[in-house]
Amino acid sequence: DIQMTQSPSSLSASVGDRVTITCRASQSITSYLNWYQQKPGKAPKLLIYGASSLQSGVPSRFSGSGSGTDFTLTISSLQPEDFATYYCQQSYSTPRTFGQGTKVEIK
Amino acid sequence: EVQLVQSGAEVKKPGESLKISCKVSGYSFTTYWIIWVRQMPGKGLEWMGRFDPSDSYTNYSPSFQGHVTMSADKSISTAFLQWSSLKASDTAMYYCARQYYTGSGSYPDYWGQGTLVTVSS
């Protein structure tokens, strides 16, 4: 199985901050990387697919980059509704493993 | 409008069987795979496997192979996840989702609301 490692596991930030979350794969997954946002008690929501493609309806302050083994999710200006847990997932091979999550909290 | 509506919360005892459902609407059921994802209390997301409603082909994660069964009834556009003998460690929220495929990879674009399964003696 491909292991996905996110960092940090949690972070505190203020509204308006630029936030960066990193995801590393245990082997190359080319650009087959998705990012999700999950709020408490809710299903995950797709933000980014194919490492950098923004899902329809997702605000443009979210962006993704990377290829191979190293990927980044960036929120350019954190908004109150962005406080949540973020997960990366590889779609290169099965099982489609997730990272352990990054919780973004209010500073 | 694409919707995946899951069955309600369940409370079961260890050793009991269970079948939860995921009813889809707003698209042709056999066009897209259905995936299942587990989230144990306070933990992250785990990909359990995928099911192709067009031919019932299933691809399980090794972590779940042999412990759960994925199936569907095309006549009612509903996918199922079932256990023959539950364990306390099966206590979790279970999500179904539609798996969409593009040239940029595959991803679950629509999700059910989740079914909470509690297994306790």
C-alpha cells in the first residue's frame, strides 16, 4: 500500500492568514492526488483533484500543487468557514489511501 | 441533482449481522463506481473498497477483505455494505460516495451523509 503522510497534524491560524499543508507519498503517484475538507459531523468535501484542479464550486483561495511524491494544499487567505480538517488521498493505486489529516484551528 | 442517501444509524451487538444502504438518484446508477469509507470515532478516513454497479465487480482494501461485503440492487439504484458478524471495532461512521473518473485521475465527487454503526454488548 502507498503511505500518505501529512504535515503538520494540526495548526493554529488567524482569519486572513496564508495556510500551507503538505502531503508526502511513500512512492511516486505522479499527479493522482486529491484534497478534501471535513467539518465535524459532516461528510468530506472534495476540494482539489489531480493535484491542482479545483473542484467546481470551491473558492479560488484554495489551490494545490506538486507531483511525484510531494504535494501542497494552500489556502491563500483563511476564512472563518475554513476551520476544519483536511485530508489528502492518492488515486494512483488501490487501496486509495488517505493521509492522517490536518486540523486547522482558530488562533 | 445527484444525491446519495444512506440508511439510518444502527446499534448492534457483537456477532450480529448488518446491512446498510446507499440510495442514489440524479444519475444513472450503473455509470459510476461506488466507494465506501470508514471513519472510526475521532479518527481519519479509511478507504474500504469500490464496487462497480454495472457488473458487480468489487475491489476491497486488504484491511477489509473478508470482513465486509459490498453489493447493489440495480432495480432500486441502491448500494449495500454488509457484515455477517460485527465486532466492537466496527463501531464507526460509514460513508458511501460516487467515484468519478477523468484524465486527471479518479475522485469521489458526491458523498452520502454517513451511517453511524455502534457495536456494543
